[in-house]
Amino acid sequence: MVYATELQRNAPWGLARISHRNELSLRTFNKYAYDGETAGEGIKVFVIDTGINVHHHDLEGRAEWGVTIPDGDDDQDGNGHGSHCAGTIAGKRFGVAKKAIPVAVKVLRSNGSGSMSGVLAGVSWATEQHQIDANQAKTVGKPYKGAVANMSLGGGKSSALNKAVNEAVNMGIIFSVAAGNDNRNACNYSPAGAENAITVGASNIRDERASFSNFGPCVDVFAPGENIQSIWRGSQDATNSISGTSMAAPHVAGLAAYFASLEQDPVSPKKIKDKILELATKDKLFNIPNDTANLLIFNDPPSSLIFTVNDIE
């Protein structure tokens, strides 16, 4: 098999980090290597958040507005948080999976707040839409490789939310969820405690656990989450650099879409989760407690099988 590997030379540090085994250097800090043939193509990623700036140039017209859950709210991201996540997932410059389809599932208002019932409704909507998409693809004879959801939100432990996420995963959606930003045990938060999801802690450019990142046995893996640049609300070119496990989870959601698109046939969320954990770089992070997995995501670029390298300026 021959791969067409892309090398993005103006990449944010987070993208560069997940395509290199070793710590970043002056030579590698802005270079992101990935398989450009698929790059998440055809995979919908439900961004359960504040909405998405769907007209942002970095999303190249691929983003879709799915649903607005809060009553009386607008079909737009008045906050920026959801847009930032979508850019990290699927942006041309800022994204892990540069051909994926981010779908806005707005459950939080512009001030970033929302209700548990609204979040549960968003998870339910994404699950139903996933089933609709799968059935439609089957009807017309088109391939369907599954869907991903990103939840860069959370609160105290909720059995209802954990159950909803676990059931959605059982229905075939790969969930990436933020571990939380309180420097505490992630098992006491939801949806971070949902065992079927991929719970993501945050690392920084120095390969340390970010000082705010939750930890513990419920954290499956770490991803870049400090000073992450991505798209923002407002104009079609707006950007912002922010920090949080909210920024780490979209790296994993994008990676899940990336890996799913590489498969010839649909695969289970568990298979993608297992692949992400198996390929992750081990024991490179500092300040990781003993009860926490020392794993940093890795996209496994086909560097040994490069056929052609196209530089993105």
C-alpha cells in the first residue's frame, strides 16, 4: 500500500505534537504529518457545545448546523468555545481531521451555561441523527463509517449523563470527553466518568500535565490543551488561543474521525478507542499521578511509506 502523506508546516504546536513521538524541537514544533487521502473524510463529528461558526473560512464550507437545544437561542455560536473545538477537530489549518464534517449541536448558551436536560437532549439528538445517517447510507448503497462526538463540557458526577453517553457509544458513536479543569479526580465529574467514552486530560508544550487538568483512573489519554490556537466566533477569519481540557478533547475527537476514515468498513467505537490508546506515546509526560495513564495521543503518520509530500503553506 502506498500512502500520500501531507506535511503541514504552519501547524499549531498541538497538531505537531501528536504526529511526533519525541518532544518538540525547533525543527518539529510547527510541522504536522498526516495521511492526506482520507483525513476524516465522510465522518461527521457532533460538537455538543455552544455552536459553531459554520461559515469560518478554515472549515471550508464543510461544517453543518445540526440543532439548537436552548429555547429562544440563535443558530450561531455567540461564545466561541464550540467553534474553537470544531476548528481543532476539522479545520484546514487548525484541525486534526481536515476533511471531517463538524456538526453543531448547541446545548450551551452564549455565556457558556446550559441545563442538564439540554445536554442530555443534545446527546439524544446526536444519537438519533447518527442512526438516521446510517440508515440513509444503507438505503442508497453508500458506505457509512460511523460518527464521532465531542463533549468539551462537564460538571459534577451525574449517573444520567454518564448513562446517556455510554448508551450513545453502544449505538455506534465514538465519544471524546473533557476530563475537567479542577486538578482533581476526573471520576467525580460527568461525562468524564463515562467508561465507554474516551476521557481526555490536557498536556502542555513542555510535555507536562497541564496544571489545571483533572487526572485519575477515569482519564484514558492526554492531548495538547494549553495555549491552543483555533477558530473563534464572529468573523470568518477570527482566531483565539485558549487553554483547557476542552481544547484537549477535540484533538482526540479529530483523531477518532481520522482513524475511522482510514478503515475500509465501519468499526466499533471500542476498536477506535483501543487503537488510540494502543498507538499513544507512552511515559513521555511529566507530573502524571501514579493512578493515571501516562499516554499522549499519536496519529501514527505513515512516514516510512511516504509516496509524495505536499507542503501546506
